[in-house]
Amino acid sequence: MWRRYAVVVAAVVCVGLAPAVGEAAQGCRADRLRVPGAERVVGACLDDLTTAGTVAGGHTDPADWAGLQLPGTVDPSGVPGVQLDGYFPDSSTMNTDHGWNHDSQFVIRLPAHWNGGLVVAGPPGTRKQYASDRIIGDQVLAKGFAYASTDKGNNGPELYRDGERPGDAILEWHRRVAQLTVAAKAVAARHYGRPPARTYAAGLSAAGYLVRWQLEHYPQLYTGGVDWNALLFTRESPSLLADLPPVLRAYPRYARHEPGAQEAMYAAGIPVGSEKLWGYHWNVLWDSLQRTVREELDPEYDGAAEAGTPFCPEGTGAGCDTDYDYAARPERVHDAVARVSLTGRIGRPLVSIQGTLDALVPITRSGDVYDAMVRDAGRGPLHRYHRIEGGTHTDGLVALDPAGTRPMQQDFVAAFDELVAWTR
């Protein structure tokens, strides 16, 4: 149903709006722009659409992108144009931005000097629509691309409360990205007088997973995509629910200097050389990601509890995510994971970059595996895969080990430029 909707709306955009005189040619006129399907839209004409200009006016949220870049990173700036903030109809209310208390919020930015392209992104982790503003938005706006991003339809540590069946919240992510892509194309066509000639999907971590899904399920909407340290779901191992519990069991032993614990970490996929990152991942990332994803896909495991017990010790037993055994879970749990799993059957060019020292989504359990999945699906010619030596899951983590790791921001820019040149 959604594919048919996307195709029909895209056809309306191309046939009904392309011949019109663009709003951009008449001046800013942000108040005249409408977003198809949106319940609310607020427009603004800005001197600078990048974070250098949007922070002061409240047109972004620095908390959304905190920790994603290495401090001191210099981003492009000086891109005038129109910003549209709004939301699509939705029943959940996790996103409190602008005092709206309404999910499915989005931002669309239309630069005054447009190159004819559009980039659509989502947020990494459980963040909201502004999370990719610096790592992706600033970079592509400076190149002349229009930019759009969504909050995925649910966000925050309790996103699993959205939906009725296991996996529903994650599946909504994909629908919202496709919905925004169709709508942003229509807005660009109205604003500029012609639809985008090229549309790319881009994203980090969970948003990189979104890119892969879009190119597998809605390739007609895109020219290509770039994924950066993307999450991977498969019905069996490797997959997040299978790979994180062994890490949660091994790290406390490692912290106690028990024999064999470090080797157990390596056996769980955590890369050699990432040791200085482990303490932070234990305190902030591994446990919370396991519990949130597990509650979304296997809520019965801990009964009436929600997302288990943080940092429950090994041997606690039923309901403790440290003791979680995905392989032993009922078939219905594997079926729920299958609903959100990737296949490798991409339908458009994809450039993937993965850090070799990513301790959250280890490269041997994610990037290497997805590259093999694409080749096994017979789509190898559509995939270019780059292993980035010393790269970590987010560039903010480089500060924990500046001598052993390095930021990947420029690798993303290079990968995006490679994709554009490849598909031009």
C-alpha cells in the first residue's frame, strides 16, 4: 500500500507541480509553502540554514547532535534559504520539540542556491529530527542540496511503547522516512519550479540502517544512499539481540581483571584496539541499546517490566538482559526480528562506510556481514564498501582515545561525493 502511495504522490509531484513557476524565483515566501500530508507546518526565511545560523534562532536543537562530532570540528556555513518545521498526523507524543508534544516531526531546508538535488536523513539512536544537522545537513546544504530529516515517528528510550505488535515502532521509522521523501520532493518542486533530479538517503548508526531499508524496499524514491556505521538486523545471528548479551556478560569480568575476559570480549566481536572505549560503552551504550531493542522486539522476556533491569549481573536469570539468549527464544521472537531485518537486496547504488574500531556495532558483525549479504543477493555491482581504519561509532568518541582512533566526518563527505559522482 505504501509503495503505491509513494508512486502515485511522486507522479503528482512531477506532473502537477514541475511546470509551475518556483517560489524561489519570487523570493523567500516561506509562508506559502505547504508540505503534502503534513498536519502542521511553520516556515521561516533564514540567512543561514546550517547550524552556524540555526542555533541562535531556535531552528535546531544542539542536544540532538551532542556527542556526534569531535569537538573543534569546523563545519560549512553561510547557506541562506527557507526552513520548514512541522509534523505528520501521528498518535504518539514522545517528541516535545517546539512545545508540540507530537511525533513524526520533520525539518525541510531549501537553500537559495539549489543544485537540483535532495538529501533525506533520519536520526541516529533514539534522537530527533535535528540529530543529523551537523554531520549530514551542514555538509550537503553547503554543496547546494535541499535537506530533509525526520524523527522517525517515535524517539527516546521508551520508543517501544509505540505500536501494537513487536517491531511496529521500528517499522514506523521506515514509513516516516519514505513519507518525508515523497513530501520533500513535492515541496522542492513547488519551491524551485521543478522536482529534484537526484534524491539521496544518508544516515549514521540507526539512520544508516534506515538508508539500507529504503534502498531495499523503496528504491524508486531514491538515486542512491550512504550509510555510516549502520545497525544490522537479521533473523538469526549476527544481529543486535544475539551479539550484545555476550558483551554484557564479559565486560564486568574484564573490569575485574578476570582471566579470559578480554578474549571473551574479542570473541563477542568487539574489535582489538578499542579497549579504551569499553568503559564508556558499558556505562552508556551497550546495556541501554540491548534493553530498548529487546523490549521492542521481545517484550515478553521480562514480563510486565519495561526494558528489564539496567546492568543486572550475570546469572540473575529470566528477565535479565545480560543473560538473554536470542537463539533460545521462541519462534515468534525470531519472526518479529524478521519483520525489521535487512536482506541485502538493494535496488539503487549504496556506499557504506564502517569504522574498524566501532565497539557498538562491530565491523565483523555488521559492515562486513551486510556487504556479503548484498553480494549473496546478486546486488554486488550496486554496493561500494569502505572499511575506515581507526573509525569509531561516533566521532565524539575519538576524544576517549585520540592516539588510537580518528574521526570519520571527512570519510562521510568523501563517500557522499563518491555516490554523487557515481550516480550522476
